[in-house]
Amino acid sequence: MKATIVGGGVIGVSWAGLMASRGLDVTVSDPAPGIEDTVRAGLEELKPALRELGLPADDLAVSFEPDLAKAVAQADVVQENGPERLDLKHRIFRTIEDHAPAHALLLTSTSGIPATDIATALKRPERLVVGHPFNPPHLIPLVEVVAGEKTSPESVARAVEFYESLGKKPIVLAKEVPGFVANRLQAAIFRECVHLVAEGVVTEQQLDEVVTSSLGQRWAVSGPFLSFHLGGGSGGLPHFLEHLGPGLQKRWGQLGTPNLDEPTVALLSAQSEDFGATIDELAHARDEKQLAVMKALGTTPGQEKR
């Protein structure tokens, strides 16, 4: 199976490494100068994590073709990871549609642009499906699969089957919403994080400890709804909402509405220097912890799909 990865940034590299480790013949297409060196260096960084997942990582079949038309000419699947600009995605997908085989599955990693809007550039809009990963795709199982107004059920089903073959956890959203689900949750929680830090309640480092020592652990196991369902005792979620719902609703009205103005950005930026390591060192440590958590929870990408 041949896959073309459009865009050689962080998301593109992660997709390329995962797909190549799953045995796909991967082509990366990106016109940026020096992109091959950049991508190959990124793939080297992924290899330890791929090995930890039980995937072959020594010889990843990844080639490069800057000409998008040529890159997709024999593709069975295309995963687009370009900048979040609708005009640019229109140009990219016009080229993809004109030159990719008629059977090719057309997927976009967009983090917020609806498939309906992107697909207006296509003659066959039923082919396009959002496959939004949670970063990094080679490690985090989730892919939000979102249809546009004209996306066919067949395309959605094929996208789900494809992502499952990679060991991913595809979740099909019933309707398009700005930012999909995971990013909306992330934005909502981060808004209150910024408020609490800006108000001097906690530092960034303390807030991270609060999350990783409480909500992060609980929600990784059961998620918010199941957690509150269990929190209701024998009466479950109905009992929880009846007795604790009013207090929860009152707290919604007490949440902050911070602005990322100059003083707030300066404060957040200054505190970020207190994490005590370089970005690369922090990312490596995070990925190692993530792997350990996934193994403990049994959520590593499905090796049975190999």
C-alpha cells in the first residue's frame, strides 16, 4: 500500500514514521528546501518510541518527491498536513484530486477547518475526510474522523478501517464543530489554566502537577463522564447530577475568562523558563512517560493489527 504524506512538519514526520513502520510505502511531499534532511532527522528521533511499541523501525521505507502531482500519482492514501490556511488547502487538494488515482483515500490532518469548507475545491467532495490526530500521531492513539456535508459514508468507513490498520483509535464525530472535540476540550481547560496562573493562584509548574497528579490520571483511565458516573455511587450519573450538579453549574459561572494580552503572555513566557530543560529534553522525557502510561493502561497502538 502506498501512502503520500503532504507536509514534512512535526505531524507529517510522525505520520510518516508510523505508516512506514506498519509496512506502507511512504512518500513525503514538501517543497521546502532541505526537507529530506529535516524529515530523516525527525524519523531517527521517532525510532526508539516505535521500537517500544513493538514496531519495526530500523528500515523505514520513506522516499521524497517535492512535486505534489508526482508524489500522489500512485497513492492509495493521502494524508495532508499543510498549514491551517483554507486557500492553501484548496490549492493542495485540487492538485491531489487531479493527479491521485480515483480510488485514493483523501485525508486531512487539519486541526479546525471543516471538511465541508476544504471540499469546495474538489470535483468529488465525497472523497475528503478529516483525520485529525492528537500530536504526536505515532504515539497518541486518537484520530478524530469527521465527514463534511458531502463526504460519503463509504469514505468515512474506509478512513476508519485505514486508521485501525495503523493501530489507531478512530472516533467518528456525528457532526462538524469548530476545533472538533479534543482541541475544544484542550482549549477549555487551558483557558482556566491561564486564568489561575495569571491570577497568581499557582505557577505553571504547580498547575501541571495538579493535572498530572489528579485529573490526568483519573481521566486517562475513565474519562470525565464515567468518572462522574462512578462518583454518583450506586445511583450513577443521575444521582451525581441531582446532588452535585447545582454546585458544578455554580462553579461554571466562577471560571475565568483570561485574555492573552501582553502582560499575560509575558508572565506565561517567563514562567515557561522554569521547566529546567531544553525543549528537546522535555519532549523526550514526555514521550518516555507517555509510553509508560500507555503500556500500563493497555492503550499502545494495536500490535495485533500488524
